[in-house]
Amino acid sequence: MVFKRLLGAMGAGGPSVDTVLDGGAVAPGGILSGQVHLQGGSADVEIEHIGLELIARVEAEHEDGESQGAVVFERFTVGGGFRLAEQGRHSVPFSVSLPWETPVSELYGQPLGVVLGVRTELAVAGARDKGDLDPLAVRPLPVQEAVLEALGQLGFGFKSADLEHGHIGGTGQQLPFYQEIELTPAPRYAHVVNEIELTFLATPAGMEIVLEADKRGGLFESGQDTLTRFTVHHHDVGARDWNSEVDGWIRQLVEHRASYGSHATYGHADPYAAGSGYGHHSAHGSGHESGYGADYGSGHEGHRSGPGLGTAVAAGAAGLAVGVVGGLVAAEVIDEVGDFFEGDDDEGGDED
């Protein structure tokens, strides 16, 4: 990679920064490592602070429509307190832990359309500049992959994945947004369900799995949303028949109406009992939690959907494997990631 100039607060001739992440996708809760490479400018400077920000493109719903913007969901300090000589070079290695609720951005090496990035912040002589911005690839945890595999083998297909601003009531959710993976129904459920929405809320011990069904209406009734949740542990991954387990979840989801508005506390339910009364998603765009920066810019209005996006993932013997039709979906997602990062850089990043 080429060193990227830092402009703005530091001006031309200031130090430049390039952050290089170690290769490969990282799982939620896993270690993200790499190095921050600095090159001195036209004068010696004191590097006061080197920080990393994890950012995500998040959708927010409003009365007048939907917007997308960058949300900072974690910050790390990885260095600082040294002098960088004129035209000198200095590298700072780092190793940080991703939040357990970090969204999954790829499955079987194929992008899902979720945009995540790592941005480097440099502070020199009291001036801060947000510089290098790199894509972040996050793969599923083994339990997440087991659930997705089972859904694929049961006949469900991938439709889309996005990040929604807001909080799922009654859960232990920590981040100011949650990931929704939208699935087309398996043939056996197609007559009662339009789509299934899946959310993982991981913790060090396991995860909550929130399922929502958009149910079809009958001849004299309108459709309705049904919501329920389940809890699994990381060590369950090799000890359960996931096809039977997940099929049981889906059957309970579509056959029974969930109890909305419950104040169930995370961890108090039977880990394998269904229908424990999770509240429905709270209103999106209700304001981000303290400590997280957000910037919902008009430059990112609307949701892009490329040709073949609905068939990006095909169910089959390999599970919810990504079936890219003629490379169109992969190219669309890659372009979208690039456009978002370029737009974020041009706008100067988010505001706290």
C-alpha cells in the first residue's frame, strides 16, 4: 500500500499514515492485528496519539424515509508519546479485540453487503486528523456458521444483510445497531412466511438468536410479524443436530404468535426454550448511545440493490453458500464498499 497523506488539520507537509491489517477475516470477539506505518513530513513532530476506530454503515428509519451513515462502534488507542523525525519512518504494531456483536460481513469468503472499516486517527500537537481507512472483513463464529448452514440445508436462501440503527427490546444488545440477515423461506414454509429475519447477538459465552417472521395474511386477515429468540453456547457447535434444532425454531416461530413487549432479561430464559417473549424492535433512529459517533449524511441516502442480489446466496448441500451469478453480486458489493469509504473520506468522517 502507498502512504496516504494527512491533510486538513495538519496541512500539507505533515506526517502520513498507512494502516495494514494482517490478512484474513476475523471472527466477532477475535483479535484484529496489524501495523500502523508512519512517515515523517517536512519537520519533526511529536506523535501524541494513534487511535483506531471501527466504523459501520448503518441504516436508520425516519418518518420521511431511510438514511445511511457511518457509526463508530469501538475505539482503541494503539500508540503515541514519541517523536517522528522529518522524513523518518516508524511502525506501531497493534492487537485489539473486536466486540462480540461485530456484524458478519462475509460468508464462505463472499461479501454479504455489510460495510465495515477500520479508520486510523493521528494526533499531533493538539490537532487530530482522521486518515487511513481500510475495509474490515468479519467471518461468522462457528455457532453462527452452524445455524446458517442448517438454514441453507433446510432450504432457506439468502436475500440480503444490513445493519439497523436501534435496539431489540429485552435483549442484552450492547451496540447501537444490530445486524439483520434476511432469508427467503424454505419451500415447506413459503405458503405461510414471506421472509425470515435473523439476528445474532454474541457474548463471550454464547449468543442470543433472534428470529422474526413476516407472515403471510389469510383470505380475511392481514399479515403480521412474529418474533422469538433462542440462546445457544459456543461449545454447542459440535454437540447438537443443528438441522433439527433450527427446524424446530422455525416451526415454533411460524406456528405461534410471539408475545410482544415483554421485559425478559437476557440470560434468564431456558437456553433452549423458544418463545420467551422478546419485545419487538424499538423505533429505529431513536438516537445513538453515548460514546458512539454517528453521521447520517444525505450523500448515502437510500439502499442500493444490484442485479441478482436476491439470489446471491443459494441454499444447497453446502448450506447457505454464496452463489454469485456471473460475478455481478460480488462486483456490486465491492463497488458499494469502495464508494462508501471514498465518500466517508471526502466528507471528513463522522462527528462525535
